[in-house]
Amino acid sequence: MTQLFLEQALNGLQFGLMLFLLAAGLTLVFGIMDMINLAHGSLYMVGAYLAATVAAVSGSFIVGVLAAVIGTAIIGALLEVTVLRRLYVRDHLSQVLATFALIMIANESVRLIWGDQAVMLNPPDALSGPLEIAGFSYPAFRLLIIGVGVAVALLLYLVVTRTKVGMWVRAGASNREMAEAMGINVKQLFTLVFAAGAGLCALAGAMLGPLLAVQVGMGESILILAFVVIVIGGIGSIRGALVGSLLVGIVDTMGRALLPWVLREFLPGPVAANLGPALAAISIYLLMAAILFWRPAGLFPARG
């Protein structure tokens, strides 16, 4: 039982840190630009496909990840300059409709280039096996994901809190109008933030690709969780995105693993196996409702 608990805790940490990579860019786009971007998950999908393709051609997983991050960041910047910049002055309904259209365009473009079949993305051979941790085996690649997530979180913290660009980002998230009055080039800041968010999406897609299927539409389901994360953490807050991601990742993973085991004490096995994951999925939204009841603006709102 202890081994199961520790293993699922590590799985929840790994999943939460990958959610953070998605939510960090999304919360800054929402917080600074006041822009609802439903196409954020499509950048995650594109990054996974680019990583799989380049890794297959080059034979190097690292080269595939780097190419995915750089390529998706460029795509994100071009998307912001050509399409999304025109939506900043529009209402949220217009933004939702336009970015939903981008989801359809991205899905069909990926289907046209790569086809309907899932694409394989294999982890590095050196990390394909398990490692011994505290007396039990745990996949080495999942430990790499945890390490990458922690490293990116620390890097983002240093950039946001210790650099001039980070100061601009924090100013824009707290009070965009005042930031403009102080002479910050908001257009360049928006493009930089969006490109960085797209690169983080690609990194998440590349790291999760070997664990999940790289397929058309893979960004929509995880986008919902990313929105839950930024609502829990507080819109525009990197710290909130990290805390919210870890909470959602651990609650979801532990719930899916432990609830069926607990329910078997009271219900037949097949019923418990089906009911447990459903209750785990519901628990995420119950967590969000409880936190919003306690703190309506989220745990660490950028504004306020």
C-alpha cells in the first residue's frame, strides 16, 4: 500500500508539472492580454507532432524536443501577429469563436500532414527502463519529466522575479493600462509572452508524447484541465499556476488510483472500477468549486 501511494504521488507530481507548462503560458495570455485562447491546446498537439517527426528523422529525442519548442514558439508568434492581435479589442465571445475556429483548422491541418493514425514518440533508450527509488521501481523517463518540470518552474520564477522582462510581465498582469502608460511596448510583450507560452506547450507535448498517444485532437481534453488550473491558481499568476497544477495533478492521479481500491470494499469489483475514475474526474471540479467559494479570485491572483 505504501509503495502504491508513493508511486501514484510521483505520477501526480509528474502530471501536475506538465499541466504547469500548459497553464503557465495560458494564465499569462489570459492575465496580460485578457484573451481567451481556446487554441492553446492545439499548440500542445503541434509540439507533440513536431517532436515525434524530428525525433524519428534525426534519431534523437533531445533534438526532437528542441525542434518542437523552437518551431512551435515561432508558430505561436506568427499566430499572435497575424490573427490573435486583431482579437484583443473584441469581446470574449468573439475570441472564443475565433480561437475555436483555430482548433478546427489546426486539427484538419495536422490530419492533412500526418494523417489520422497516431504517431509514435519513443523515449530515449537510456531512460526506457525503471530505476530503484526507496525500495520500489519507477520509470526513469517519468523522473526525467519531473526534473524538467521542476527546472522550468525554477527558470520561470527567476525570469519573472529577477529580470526586466519579468517585471514587464508582472506589471502587465497586474495593471495593463498602467504598464502602457509607463512606456512598455505592449505589442512586443504580447508576442513574446505568446511565443513563450507556445514553446512551453510544445515542451509539455513532447515530454508527454511517449506516455500518451500523439493524435489529432489530443489538446482539447488537457486544455480543460489547464483552464481549471488557472482558475484555481488565480488568473495571471505563475505561482498560482504551479500550485493549481500540482493540486489538480495529485488529486486526479491519486483519485484514479485509490478510489477504485476503496470502493471495492463496498461495491462489486466492476462497478468500483468504473465508478472510481468518474469520481476522480468529478473531484477536480469539486476542488475548484471549494477553492472559489473560499477565494473567488483564486489562490494567488495577479490582480487585487
